[in-house]
Amino acid sequence: MNTLTAGAKAPQFTLQDQHGNSVSLADSLKQGPVLVYFYPKAATPGCTVQACGLRDSKAALDSHNVTVFGISPDPVAKLAKFAEKQALNFTLLSDEDHSVADAFGVWGEKKFMGKTYDGIHRLSFLINTDGTIAHVFDKFKTKDHHEVVLAQIAG
């Protein structure tokens, strides 16, 4: 796992959102910075807490013109159910083959309850409008993720 760092160029991608529409990073960067956060699995406790924190922080994120993309290996239909159930007000993207997670360096070996497997490491990237990574969020608790992000954005 070779995680991207601040100053690196973010890999360009186009993925399907929870509605089945194609969404590209390049198009979104034309509107302002983008927060790309990777999470392991929709509708699990930690991922739900993290998503709801961002949902509840939407006005503050909007005030800084930040678009939020949550990326997981879940299929589009599962993302749609998750977004609807939690009333999420930002875009979820499906990376079923984990190619985008690989490109950002967040797909790799994990250990849980004595088992080793490959999966997404919970990391977030704030990407500037020029496509460079402004900040990598790698030290946070799921319940505090939105606060850590807002503190960084607000400067």
C-alpha cells in the first residue's frame, strides 16, 4: 500500500454515484475543492457514524465550497439504500473493483479479529482545484472525522 501524500497529484477518476450517474473528479474540481473519503462498507456502524457527521456538517462544508465524495467498494444499489436510509446529502461513489482505492493507496492488507484480508483503509483526501492533494486525513475517529476535516478547511 503506497498511500498518496499532500502535494501529490490526485488520480483522476469517474465512478457511478448512488443514482447510477457518472461523476468525475475533474468536473467536480471546477466548482471548488473536493473531499474524497474512503470507507470500508456502507451501513456498518463506523461508516454510518462517519457519513452522518459529514451529512450534519454540509452547511459548513458548503460555506467553504467543498464537495464531498464517499467512496467504497459497495455496488450502486447498496449505496442508494445507505444514502436514503441515512438521508445523506452528499455523493457516494461505487468503486467495486477498488481501482480508485488502489490509485490513492488506500486498498491493502487489514487485520480484524485474527483474520487478515484486503480492504479499504479509512483515509480521506482534501483535493485542491488544481488537482493536488492539500491534506491527507489519516488520524481520526469516525465520530470526529467531520470535525477534523472542518478544522483543517477553516485553517
